[in-house]
Amino acid sequence: MKLVALFKHYFTIKIYKLQDSEVALTSVFMGLGAFMMLAYFLIAGFLLPSVLNELDNGLTSSETLLSWMCYYFMIDLFLRAFLESQGGVNIKPYLTLPISKKTILYFLQYKAFFSLFNFLPFLLFSFSYIKVISPENGGVVCFNFFVLLFIHCLFNSTLSFHIGKTVGKKITSWAVILFSIGGTIFLEWKGYTGIVNYYTQYVSLLVKSPMLMLGVFILYILLFYTLSLTLKKYLSLEVLNDASEIGIDLAKLFNKESVLGNLMLYETRLILRSKKFRYLLPFQILFGNFYAATVLMNGEISSTILRSFALFMATLVCTSTYAGMFFSMESKFYPFLMTANIPIKLYVKSKYYILILLVFVSAFISCWTLFINVEYIFYIITFMLYTIGVVIPMMMYASTYNRKALDLDQSSFFGKDTNMNMYQFGVSFTFIIMLFVILGAFDLFDLGFAGLIVMSLLSVVGLFFIPKNIDLVSKKLSSAKFEMLESFKK
């Protein structure tokens, strides 16, 4: 009854908020978006049986459908967990109610069951199962399949909620999760693992044995209450220390009162308003993609190193150059930033986030290379991880040695005001060349993809040291603050 009272209280607050015109308008657009998503999945569900019948991949229709389900629920878990991590756990409105924290905890988890994601797999897979597979097995097996879909949604709801609210609050955790899921899908696609085959056999066995399905449901209940113990400890820390500050909470980042968000907004305006960056970044993106096109579209070039370098130029060269201009590009604004009541650590973190944004933008632009060869996606992902985990931290540290202000009103690409001294050039050149040396060593033994996996692992290890690197750069800036101020004035 207490849980029912909590839900009543929750929906009462929602209805009360809808009296605000802005909130009501936002809710209408969110509702339209949800309706469109449901419609798209329903249309895809109607078209899926014809796709299954036309495929000739050596598998039956049921095996193909179940293999797609395996990939779907893996991606669904990742996406849901990421969305859960973007919102904090706000239990303060319920603490004034005569209800225990344990009951509030269960309420938050039960509320996650009503997610739109729990309806999508039924729209996508149900019609295919009824039309293509059910005639072969009968109505009982079809009913068991729907029950199994329901249990899958319960597992994904609970796991994504706990991942998003605990380990998902740190960017390094997301790097590990993304690399694990991506690596698993790649290994399965290459045929090195048999996860999809095991999953197909597992589902085929469960839909024919209700007792085994009951055992899976009992396993879910045990998982639910076991994870609740961990989340209860987290919630107590959340209320006392506001633990969401340590993560990548986008809701807080785009808050008008967010210092980090305002610093990133200032950084973006600096790029858009200065002549140097308005000309330099588009030039580098166009040059990198043009070079990649000349190499990748040449059928006579078979060298893995040349292809890797071309993809690197298309994906990440502008980010590396931009990082080399750090801290001196503020020019006359730097004294204000250093004397204002702004934590230097947040200032450095805003730079790092802007660079990550540049990495994703340039990598997205370079996705045209996938029309040449879809396997280039693994090169792009490896270079993204390597730049975020290794190149950017090293370039940020090298930029603390900048002692000359940049004239942002000049539009020259190169020249005496590029601010690239020998120390920075040595650091950037070393870590960029190291990437191609390792890939070339693996390529000598025809182990190109193994080299990409090794470089990705090294990059993920580098992600764990990013907080340490931010602390190191912040201390270096603090110690050299007055020296840099005097140099910039000159």
C-alpha cells in the first residue's frame, strides 16, 4: 500500500507540473516523439517477416530472428544505462513522507519498469514471431516467447538502472562498457565467439520448457534484491554528498548555473568568434578528408599503415592541433580567468570536454569512409579511444608550457604565432607515431585487427588515468600561473 501511495504522490506531482504552460508544451512534444518511435518500431515489426523470408544466410528464420534479438538487447542495455546515468536520483521530495528509504528505493526501481524501451521489443519482434515462427511450434510456444520477452525487459530495466546510477556516473566506466560491448559484437561478427549460437539455443530451450523459464524469473528476483543492497548504500551517499557531481551528468552540465557548462559555452564561442579557429578547423577537416579520399579510393594502395594514417587524418588531426594551442589562446582573457573565482580544475575539465566534442564531430564527418569499406569503423573507434585516452591528456600537459599569447584576430594557418614549440611538437609527434609503429608491427604478421584491439586496450587503460592527468595539469597551471600571466602581457 505504501508503494501505491508513492505512485499516487508521483503522478499528482506530474499533473500539478503540467499546469505550467512551458512544461505542458515540453510534455506534448515528448509525447509526440514517443508516439513516433512506437510507430517506427511497429512499421519495422510488420516489415521484418518479409526480410526474414528473403534472407539466405544458411540459417532458418527463427535462428536469424533470435540472433537479431541478441544484438538488440545488448544495444538496448547500453543505451538505457547511458540515459539512466544522465539523471540523478532525487529522493529528497519523498524523505518528508512517512515511508522508509527501502520502500522509496523499490519505488524508484519499479518506476523504471514503465519505460518506453520495455514496449519496443514487443512491437519489433512479436509480429515476426507470430507470422513466421509460431505456425511451426504452436500457440503455447508463442505465449512462452512473449513471457520471455517480458523477462528480458525486466533484466534490462534493472541492470540499466543500477549501472546508470552507480558505476555509470564515471566516464571511465562508460569507456570500459562501450569497449566491452563493441569488442563482443566485433568478435561475434568475426565468428570468434559463439554467443549468438548459445543465445539461440537458450531461447529455443526456454520457450519449450515453462519450468526453466520460471527458474530464470526466480534468478531475476534474486538479482533485483541483491542489487538493491548496493543501490541503498549509494542513495545514502547521494543525499549527503551529491555524488552525481563526479560524473557526466548532462542535465547538470546544461544548467544555466553550471560553472562547467558556462566554461564550455565560453570555449565554443571563442572558437566561433576568432578568425584563426574559424579558418583553421574547417581547413584541417577538409584537408584531412581530402587526403583520406585520395588514399582510400585508390585501389592500388594496400598498405595498412597508409590506410590507418589516412583515417587518422580524417578523424582526429584537428583535435590534436587545437589541443596544442591550449591556455594561450585565451590571450587577453587569460588574466580574467585566472583571477576570477573559478576552480582551475573545472577550467581544465571544460577544455577536455570540448576536445572530446571535437573528436566526436570530426569522427562523425569521417564516417563517409564507411561507404568504401564498412570495416573502417573499427579504425575510427580505435583512433577515437586513442586520442581521448592518450593524445589529448599528453597534449594538455604539453600546453602548460605555452608562454606566448595567440592573436586570435589573425587568420593565418601557420607562421610565428602558431605557438608550437619543440617540446609540444616532440610530445605530439611521439604519441602519434607510436600508434602507427604498433599497428605496423602487428601488420607485419598479418594481425591488423589484433593491433587495433591492443591499441584500444591501451587507450582504455589511459582513460582510467584521465582524472589524474586533469589534477596534474591543474597543479602545473597553478604553479605557472603568474609566469604565464607575465608572458601573455608581453
